[in-house]
Amino acid sequence: MATNTFSSTSFELRSSLFQRSLENLPRRFRVLGCRSKQFSSTECKLTKSYQVSNGHVSASVPRNQNVADFLGTRQEQEIIQKPVQRLRIFSGTANPLLSQEVACYMGLDLGKIKIKRFADGEVYVQLEESVRGCDVFLVQPTCPPVNENLAELLIMIDACRRASARSITAVIPYFGYARADRKTQGRESIAAKLVANLITKAGASRVLACDIHSGQSLGYFDIPIDHVLGEPVILDYLASKMISANDLVVVSPDVGGVARARGFAKKLSDAPLAIVDKRRHGHNVSEVMNLIGDVKGKVAVMVDDMIDTAGTIANAAALLHQEGASAVYACCTHAVFSPPAIERLSSGLFQEVIITNTIPVAERNYFPQLTVLSVANLLGEAIWRVHDDASVSSMFK
């Protein structure tokens, strides 16, 4: 009897340990076929493309594939599908198309959420499924209308916190108020710090942001923040242009963006660097003074984190043409496109304007030189790594 009792207990213990080992398998092996196996900073694996209204290519992501096609037994399906139940992705109303592309890349469905406005403009949010004990990711850029989308994000975070989510990650493809990151004059606010405090106080446990305007804004958060760069998508697209390295020069439209442009040039066949010296007389008002570097007879690629009114980048492009540049490409992650940006960008100064879809572009703002690339793969990969407790920065090395 003693022998039988010991054997039964031992069997139960081994069975329990076996189940734990299955549950602790890396999550990346549980959704086979729904994400790329390798990730390179100079080669973003974008897939099938579609045409936008201006005839240019806009990169997309594949539709969700059936996980069962890659599995052998029912037991394997149960092992793979179980941990996904603890991962939830919800979308705000700011950029639902990007949120859907991220979910498709990850092989998941967007969570069900009700977001509406009362007659006086107040935001109402209700989760329509349980998130108790789940890792929740809320995809919501704070793009125009900035205050509306920011309030919506804060209320979404609060709803998840009150629903007992285990962790809440605010996925912010475009972080508004990032330009108010320091005091340049007396009695100015530092709105970037204020917004960071609001997100933290609302209940977010982590932030995943894309190309924040300045690195110092990362330090304004009292919670962990992962910074995703949009440059791999743009670099991959420029590589398809087959521009000779000898004919290429990377240009920073202002002195503040030199570090960004230098890193971009190093990854773009270690291209030479030029800098536009700019004098700003007020907000959204700039005046170009001179050029540091040689662009004569070369293809100039201007790199910036955002295009707002396009005054800076348009003036810089005019100067580059005066200095003998054969063609000018404008590249940025965030297309804010405040008036009169479209008129300036479509005036013939640019061979092509390359942006990403961190901010949705209204159909009326498309013009022939515009190309929109998707960052869904980048954000999806980063979300997986956060969920897996893996490194995000290694994506860009």
C-alpha cells in the first residue's frame, strides 16, 4: 500500500511539473506562422502591398492565418492557444486601421470595446469582454484632434484598471505634446511631462511609443517606456529604390535632428551627411539660412520625426535645389499635416514624400508624391516582445 501511495503522488507531481513546463514555453512558439521569425533593423519584412488613391504603394500586413494549419495534434493546439487568452489588444478611435493591422500581424482579434461621445462631447468607454488577469495593450495615437484622443486614451486606461487587468500598456504610435519638452522662455509649461503624469496616474503600467520628438521626453515617465523607431520601414523602402551610395546624401532639416540623421545615414550605406542651419522666429515659423555640407549633383534624403505645417522641410528643400541637388526625398514617421502642409509638399520641390501610418492620413490629403508605409509589423513585434518579457531595443541593432 505504501508503494502504491508513493507512486500515485509521484505521478501527480510529475504531471503537474509537465503542465507547468508547457505553460512556460516561450509565447513566440505558440502562434506559429503569424509573425516573422527574424527581425532586422535594416530589413523590415513587409508583405503584400495595396494601391492608394494617388497610385503609390502603401505597405500592408497579411491577413490572419489559421493557426491550426501549422499544428499536428489537438494537444498542441491547446498548448499554443492557452497563453494567447491572457493577451488583449484594444483600439481607440484615433487610428483603427493601424490597430487592425497590428492585430492581423499578431494573429489575434481586436478586443471588443464600446467608445462613444455624449451630446456634450464627454467620452464614454466600456470593455465588452473580461480582461481580469490579462496583459492589455491599448493602441491609441494622440494625433489631431489631440485633446479628444488623449482624453479617450486616459479613459480607456482607467476602464482597464477598474476591470482588474494584470498590466496595461499604452501603445502610442504618435505621442502628442512631445514638442513642449523644455523651457526655452520664461513662464512656459512643459506639457510633455504633464501628459506623462496623466498617463501614469490613469493607471498605465507601461508605455510603448514610436519616434518621440526628443529623447529627453522618455525620462518624463515614471513607468517603463519602450521606444520603437520607424526608420527600419523607411530604410527598407529606400533600399528598394536602388539609389547608388555615391549619389546619396542624408540631410538634417535642422541642427536638432543631426543625431537622428547621422544614425539614419550610417544605416543607409554610411552615406554622407549635410545639415540645414535654420533660424526659427516663432512656433510653426522658420527661416532657412545656409547649408553645411555638399549636395551638388546628389540625391538628398531629408529625415525628420514629423511634418506639421511643412514650413521647415519645404524651405530646406528649396535651399537644397539652389545648392544643386538632383532630387529631394522627404522622410518622416509622423505626418501631422496641418494646413498649409499639403500645398507645400505637393508644390514640386520633392521627388517623393515618404511617411508612415502612425497618424491616419485623410483621403483628401493624398497627393501624387506621397507614399505611406505601415509600421504595424514593428508595433506588433514590439508588443510580442513586451508580452514575452524580451528585449525591444534589440530589434534595432
